Amino acid sequence: MSKRNRIFLGILLIYVLGVTLLLYRVTADLDSRYRESAEELLVDTAYLLASLLETDLQSDAIRPERLRPAFEAMYSRRFKARIFEITKTRADLRVYVTDPRGIVIFDSLGRDEGKDFNRWRDVRLTLEGGYGARTTPETEGDPRSAVMYVGAPIRLHGEIVGVVSVGKPMRSFGGFLASARHKLFLVGVTSSISVILLAVLVSVWLVRPFGLIADYVRYVREQKPVSLLGLVRRAAATLGAAYAEMRDALAGRSYAEEYVQALTHEIKSPLSAIRGAAELLQEPMPDVRRAQFLKNIHDETRRIQNLVDRLLELAAIEKRRGLIEVQEVRLDAMLAEVIAGLAPLADARRLRITVHGAEGGALSAEPFLLHRALANLLQNAIDFSPMGSEIAIEVAVLKRHYQIVIRDHGPGIPDYAVDRLFEKFYSLRRPDSGRKGTGLGLSFVKEIAQLHHGAAEVRNHPDGGAVATLTLPKPAVAPR
């Protein structure tokens, strides 16, 4: 992955991680926030019931008889209350009342009357004049059965004569918590996707306000039979171009530094050779050695010129948003032209070049660029092929693509270089001369393939040698 892609994806990753961390913190606080809200309502309910019981006090005795029929009626009642996305069908409130010693004298569920509850915090602390609350599992070892209780004092002439405790099962919050977590997750995913799409759309308007849209409109107009699938693919390509331009805009300085550093490194060696030869030429020497040094200067100068020319070509093609002069290209004719152009190099090494499967194959392409891509791949095969060997070119016809496969019988690709072949300025030494190329040829091929919505790959063949594959899409409408 290029530095430009890493920088851009790093920015998006930082945003996604930030959103994820924020949502995690919010989700972690949901349970406690719901508990706080529920506890506040339980406090209100407890004090309301305490006030009702205080109105029925006779002497020092608490009279909870009025509560029993009210709770029996409440538990037996069925209703349908739609609370946002949760439907509630029955009341799930529990109330018990204790005397001043903490003995239960009323239980809305009718199961704990007569028991000593003074050991529970909601009763003990309330009888002591404090705020009493607790959360306790109804079934030991089962946290899902936990019930939250809040106590309120029952007073007579300012003295605490009992406690009313109101409880709410924690499972009643479960539906609300699950719904809230689900919504937060959707918010996070939607936010991340929206930011990515918005970044691409903003790049269309800020980086290239009308160019990409104009390309798409021109493409639509040029289509004779309108294909929905073709329009969708073109729209995806347009968004991809927008992403690339925004990426370059965000990483522009780093990208320029990368080019300058790599170019400086590559030019340093030939410049040193030229400088050394020029200094030596200032000294008296035989004509033969003088001619040799002049040849070295000429060769290194040509090497620098070749490097600069290829770099300018690559920089120009990287700025392209799409193909310009698209024509129908016959693969057999194109391959024949490429082979003819490199015939002197192949003949010098006594190489045989064979072609299979190209007959009748045709695609929509920019001829000049396609010629350059094929020439680069074939020249690499020639450079790494041993004397007198064979280079096989095969065109495989797939469902939606052509695959142009070029195989040589050279030494293959070292393991350390497999993942670096398409890096700019990375080149392997030629077996015969030991010299390296510019390291831009495969980068050029990769850019041309992507402009044609295809792909380029170089790998080792199981039986030895290297295999270069150029994959190009078939035309939407078969050429006539």
C-alpha cells in the first residue's frame, strides 16, 4: 500500500477509533444512567406511599390494610403501554412495609411477611434516619434476578415508626438497555460510513468541482445502449477517482517528499559516476581510456535522462482521472506490434516469443497506453530470460475479462522482492549485466491497468521463471 493510501486511511481510522471509543464510554455508562433514573422514580414512589401510610397511623401502629387490595388489583390488571420500542403489559413493582424493628408487616407479593429485614440496607439505614437503598438478587447466584429497593421512613410526631420499601426488578430495564445499545451501534456505523462518503463527495466539489461529474455525464452520453450495471460501475469509478484526488490532496506534501527522496537516491549514483569520470578526464591518459570514460559519461547521462522521462510519464498518468482516446483494440494486432518493436532485443538473446489465444480478442482501450504496458512487461521478460530460451504469451478469455499472461524462464523473483515489485524505483539486477532498470516500469503498468479498470500482477511460476499477468475488462458491448 502506498504512503498516500496509508495516510488517508490512517485519518479515517483515527476517526473510526475515536467514534468507537466514545460509543464504548457511552454504552458503559448506560446501565448506571438507567439505574439512577429508576432509583429517582423509586424514591418518589416510596415517599408517596410513606405519606399515605402516615395518614392511617393509629397510636403507634401502622395500618397497611389499604395497600393489599390495591396491589392485588394492580398485579391482576393487564394493559398495553407502548414505551418507544418496548411494550409493557403488566406492573412489576414490589412494596413491603416493616415496623420499627424491621419486621415485615406487609408484602405486596405475600411471601415475606413476619420476616426480619433489619439486616437489609434499605430497612436498616432508613430506620437509622439515613438513606437506605440496595440491589439484591432474588435468586442467589443469578444476577439477572436482581431487584432494586429504595426505603422511605414512616414518621409519627417526627419519630420513625416504620419503613416502606419499593422495589423494581432490574430485568425490566433490559429491553430499554438493549434498544439503546442497538441505536448507539447504528449511530456509530452510520456516522463512520457517512464521514467516508462525505469525504469523497466533498473532494468532488473542493478538489475537482466539476471535472469528475463532467466525466460521468460524458460517459452516460456516449453509451448507446444504456446499461444500469455499466452506469453503477462508472459511478463507483467516479467515486474512486474522487477518493484518489482527496487522498493526494491530504497527503500531497508527503507524496512530493517521497518522490524527491526516491529520485535523489536514484540519480546520486550516476551523477557520482559522471563526476568521477569528468575529474579523471582532466588528467593525461591514453586515448583508449579517455574514450572509455567518455562512454561512461554518455551511458550515465542517458540513464538519468531515461529515469527523468519515465518519471514524468508516470507522474502525468497518475494525474489522469480516466482514459482519453478510447478505441477498439485487437489483441492479436497489438501483441504483434509490441513483439515487432522488441524483436531486436529478443534476437540478440536468441529468444523465441510465442503467442496463443489472442485471435479475435478485442477490447476498449487507449492504444498508446496499452502498448506501453505490454511493452514494459515483455521487455522485463526479455531482460530476465536466459539466452536461447522461450517467452510464452497467452491470452485467456474469462467471463468478463481478458488475461494477458507473459511467462519467462528466468531466475524468478526472490522472496524478499515479491511484495515490492510495483514500488516506484524498486528494481532487480538483470542476470546478464548486473545493472538495474529505472524501477518505474511496473509502476507504469499498474497505473495503466487501473485506468482501464483492470489489474497487474507478477508472480513466480511453479515450474520456474516469472509470470506477469495483465487483466483487462471486456467491453460492455462487443466491438463490431
